[in-house]
Amino acid sequence: MSLQRRRASMSDSALKSSQLSMARYLRNPGRYPPPAGIEPRRLKIYERLVYNNIEGFISGGFPVLRTLYEDAAWHALVRAFIDQHSCHTPYFLEISQEFLQFLMHDYSLQAADPPFIAELAHYEWVELALDISEEVLPPPVVVEDILAATVQLSPLAWSLCYRYPVHRIGPAFMPRQVAAPTYLVVYRGRDDKVGFIELNAVTARLLELIRDNTGATAGALLVALADEMAKPHDPILAHGAEQLTQLAARGVVLVPASTP
């Protein structure tokens, strides 16, 4: 190896070592020493800038979750995320998704943490994901008989099931025990507003059938649902037609334009 190449290799190695030292320090300034050769005042300014940017995106993406924490506990949680989680994206706008993955898969609950934080964070992330989605709903299609129409679940409607009633959680309501499952459909309507509807288990199953059976008519899906429940067809068809009409009006269920 030539002297010039050797010097370049040594320079690259020194740069990588300095970058690694900086990354470790920024992740956990309390555990790792600062990189050499940088004025402490400037380093502290940069460290605060990085932390404040990350914390700001997390607080903005999970506003309800933030209200449940005292400042010290909240900042400890954000510090744990920065220190322990290996992000798979360099983009600040995707930090909320990375934070959610951290809570769901990498984080061990501490004494200050409510037991539902991962579910609440998921619910808040779904609202954010729907709000910023570039998906556009087609114009509504008016049909005379919803039962004869082909129905689809809107790409801007997510049918979800949680162990905790996440849509009700806030500083005044923080359940500690798991109760009955909570079924929700979170959606963005044609007015571009994000909302939710609390469902029962039967309606949640109907939305699941709609999602998994593209091209089926509403009537066929309701008959399949009645058979699963071992119930007479007629009451399920009547009630289901009313529900689907309401869900279609909100943009949760779509009727393709090709429907006769």
C-alpha cells in the first residue's frame, strides 16, 4: 500500500471513530464521554438541538400520551428511546413510527409507565398516519340496494382491536386493568377529517369480512356472517344493510363505481 493510501485509510478510520464517538455521546451524554476536539459549549448546544428535535416530533405525534407523564418521566422515556432503539430511517418525519416500534418491541415498562402506553401510542400513530396519507377517496356512489352492491373497506379506514379503551384514555381516565376488548374503526372521511367509530364484535367481524373478500356483495357477506353466528339471515341482512349505509356515508365502506 502506498504512503498516500495508507494516510487516507488512517484518515478514514479516524473519521469513523470520531463519528461513532459523537453518535454514542448524542445517544446518551450521561454514559459516554464527549468526542475529542470539540468545544464543550458548542457540543452541548448541538446535543440539545438534536434531543429537542426528536422530543418535539414525539410529543407532537403522541399528544395524549405526553399528557400522562410528569416532565422527568417523559424525558426519561424519550432518552431511553434515543439510547436503546436502532432506527431504520434517517427521516425526522418517521420518528413517530420508530418510537411506536420501540414501545411495542424493545421497551420494558417502568414504574412511571401506564400499562397501556403501547396501545395508546399505536392508536395515536394510526390517527397521524391517516391524517398525512396521500390516499384520495373516490366520489361516493349512490345505490338503491346496498345488499346487491359490491363493497370494499376504504384504504383510509383501519379496523382495530385493543385490550384497553384507548379512545377514552386521558389524564382523567387511566385504566390499569384489561377489560373487554375495544373494537374501533379509525378513518379519514371525504372531508379529510380523521374520526373513529366504536364497534361491537359483530360489526368488527363484518369489516374484516369486507376487507378479506374483495368483490363480494354486501348481501353475501352478511349471509356469511349470519352463518358464522348461527343466526337467521333476515334480521342480520336488515340490520347490516342499515349499518353499511351509514358506514358508506362516512367513507368507511366504499361502493365501486362499476356497481350496477
